[in-house]
Amino acid sequence: MDSSEKTMKQECFVNTLSRLRESSKTAVVSANFSDPYTMYMHVNRPVQEKFVSVLKNTYNTNHSELILLCGSVGDGKSHMLSYCKQTYPEMMESFYVHNDSTASLYIDKPASYTLMKIMDAFTDKNIETSNSKVILAINLGTLSNFLEADTKNNFLLLKEYIDRAGILDDKQEKQDDDRYFHCVNFADYHLYELSSKGISSQYIKGIFSKIVQQKSDNIFYNKYCACCKECISKSICPIKINYELLSNEAVQNGIIRSLIESIVKNKLIVSTRSLLNMIYEILVDERHFDRGSLEPRKEPQKLTSVAYCQSLLPNTLFGKRYSSEVLDAMRVVDPMQIRNEKIDDFIVFFENTEDIMQVILNDLGEFDFVLNRVEKEDFSDPSMHMVKEALLKLFVRMCWITETRKDLLPDDEDYYEYMDALYAWNTGDVSKLKKIYAIVEKGILSWNGHVEKNEMQLSFGNSKTPYHLVQTVKIKKVIDNLPKENRDTLYSFKDELKLRYGYNTSEVAEIDVDYTLFSLLKRVLNGYVPSINDKRVNVKCMEFVNKISMGGSKQNELFIRDFSQKESKEYILEYDEAFGYTFEVS
């Protein structure tokens, strides 16, 4: 039996890792059934603590109780219900659990009919006498559609509660205490947390631990030991190597840091299901390896050196395209996009040296096992150019993940400045928000072009004209909407800055500033003029700019600056109620 036959007959670790895939039957959990794998993979979350707290307060009351468990597809509602049924059976048995509001319990009736029947106990006329207890897991869109379909206003009390609790909108102060209605909303929680020490994610860290920890009940580690340590390809199999990389705490922290940055910069919603699928995708590169395939090139020992490098975790994390939304979004934070004088010089040096292995090992010596497959390659051979490029990407991305060579790969200062401001805003720390309010204010006033303090250009068709129309505008910061969180670590928080400014004496306008807009405004301060696409994407910002513009002096005084000649000129157009318009050179 040759080596390839032996490999194909041997059980492979991939078969166990495939349980993480989005298409795996274990990816969708029933709320009514828990197997050992589901229970093992459970990681406690703050949203679970909120749910259990509501359960404790409602399971033995003598009146109707409706618990809305809201969120989106794949965020873990079913898993949490399944876990709580096992862990808190007495409390859960007091409730009827309806887990899929898009499914019908009747063959000849639509899902909306099922939902209406379940909710009948909570109509205004029945709620005080029904004594029904229901946990309704429902996506926010389905909930909105259900309320809109209530044209007869049978659920006015429920509608009032949902409005008061801010479940379907973005109210600053949510008031969710009610005698009959309660809501636990996954959308209020994030995969990461903010604290005075920075950004982290205990939940993602917990998921990684479940997959790599060396414990007897960890099916992944057990299969790794049983399959990989005896495999003839163990020294050159990228899947085994990727699993060992994921077991490294520094690598875990780097993946978490990069994923959170991608979530913030892309406004990405990552569910638990898509997170687990991402882990599978970075461990198993199905472009080059598939246990269901008989192609020789997909056996580890038959991989080309380039394919081997592409299959390693740093490159699958940042370099895969069109495999999943999460990995597609990672290109925004790919360190290969970093450009500065030092990294450019290093890339030139790397591409021209023949001692590639030593260059990599100087900084990443503890990960030497990654290079087994290519360590004996002759890099003086011009035909090895593509391998060198793949190794360059591997080196740069691995350095980024492990926070090595900060001199070459500095952090995105705008991103960390924004995240610090986000924490300060959510905790109401006014002293640390002064700079952010000033940046946004100056950026908004400079949106249509460069101006001096307390000025704003008027927007009109041709941005390249040498004539600038400028009005004076005075706006002031308003901080009466800041949350007042006293906790050091925030699990539920607003993921955008909601900044308010007063204008036109008594008017107040609010602008939502996400990272993308914040970064754009900083570029505007450096002279960048927003493009048509920038304005199309930031429609709400444009509305805010127009509101602020309405509070300017243009009705009474307008400056016209002429830059068509070597020496600029300024004219003033003024309006006086007694004498009308006057026009003069400044």
C-alpha cells in the first residue's frame, strides 16, 4: 500500500473539525434537545445572565408572562434555550417555548397563523386572565411584521411596551420593566466588550478554548491526538499546523483583535454560527484540501509549496475570498495593505534575499514548525518567486497576529482613537470626549471645502471652481444624551457615537458617527473633499451638514473668495433690512 492510499484510508481530523461548518447538521441546534456536543460547546454570555434573571423573576408568578427572546439568525437563541432547559429545568418547564416564528405548526396554515394563535393569550382583552407563560424566540424583522399586521389593534399593550423598551428602534434610555412583557435582545449585546483597558472578547476566547483545550471531554483535541500524531503527513499538513497555531494564546488574541477591528470597520454582524464557520474556514482551506476529494493534489504531501503557504492560518484568515462574508470582510484589516517607508524597504529586502528562512525565524522562531514543508527550498532559483511572495504574506500576517515587528506594522491610530471614544461615550466620561467632539465639528464644517474657524462653505455643483461661497456658522456641543454606565467592562453598549450639536440659537441636531465616518472626517481635516460616493454612503451625515448649514449667516452675510488669480480676493455680500443688499471688497 503506497503512502497516498494509506492517507486516504486513515481517519482524518477534518471530519471532526467539519462539525464547525455552517452547513453541518450540528450548526443548527434544537431548543428542545441537547446532545453532549452542544452542552460541551456552551460558553456563558452576559445575554444568558439577563435571560436567567428574567426567568427567575417570572417562572412562578400567578399572571401572564411573555418573554421575547429577540435577535437575528444564528446568534445563539436556540442554543441558549437548549442549554437552559438542561440547566434550569424547573423554571423552563413553566413556559411554553416557541423557537421558530417563521415555522407553522399547522400543515394548511402559514407561520403567521401559528404566531397569532400563540400570542392570543397576550391580546389586550385576554392578557389579564390568561395566566399563560410563553418564551417566544423571534427575529426582530418577524416581530416588526407581526405588529404591523395587527390592523385591528388587538396588541396595543404589547406595542406600547415594545416602543417603551426601544426594542425595534435605537432609543437612548430603554425602559423594559413591565408586569406582563419582558425582552432579552441579542442585538443589544456584542461579540466583544469595551473596558478601560481596551477591547477584548471573553466569548470568542471561550469558543477557542472549547476547540483547543487539552481536556478529556474535548472531542477536537481527542481526535487531533488520535488522528494527527500518527498521520504520515503530520509534519507537512497545514490543517494540523493550523490547529497547533490556534492553540497558541498569542495567535488567539491576534485573531480576536483582527476580527473585532473588522466588525467595527465593516459594521459586520457576526453570529455564533458564522463565527464557528470562520474558525473552520481558517483551519481547513478547502481550496487545496478536501477529504471528500480523490484528487491527488489535495493530499498534504502533494500540495505545491505555494498552495501549502496559502493554506496556513495567517493566509487563510486574511487571504481567502468568496468563501464567507466574515473572511471577505477581513481584507479591510489585512496587514499586507499597510504602507509606510519601513515596510516598503523590508518588502524590497525580503524579495531580494536568498536567506528567507533565517529572516522569518529571527522574528518568529517559536513557530519554526510552520516552515517544515518549505525549509529546504532553494530561494536562489528564480522559479521560486511565487513561493517567496506567499512566504512574505505569511510572515507579515503572522507578525501582525502575534504583534511582532511593530516598527514595520503599526496599529491604526484612528481605529484605537475611535474605540477609546466609544468607551468614553458609553460611560459618559466627558473629559475624554472633548477631542472627538472637536474633530467631528471641524470635519462637518470643512465638509464642502477648507474654511477658517466657525465657517462653512456652501455646496454647489462644480467643486473645482476657484470661487468659494462661505458663511459663518456657530455651533456648540451638547452632551445631555450621554449614557451613565458605572461599570468598567461593557457588554451591552451603543456601537456608534451619537453626538449632538446646537445650532441656530435653539435647534439641536444629532449625528451618528461610526468608525468609517470618523475616519472620513479626519481625512477631510487633512484636505480631502468627499466624493459623490462618500456623500451617497453617508446620507445621514449629509442631512446633518444641511441642518447645520441652515443655521449659518448666509441669509444676511456671505463671503465670496476668489482663488482664480495669484493673490486671492474676498468679497462680502450683506443684507440690511433698511438698505437691502451691499457688495464690497473685504
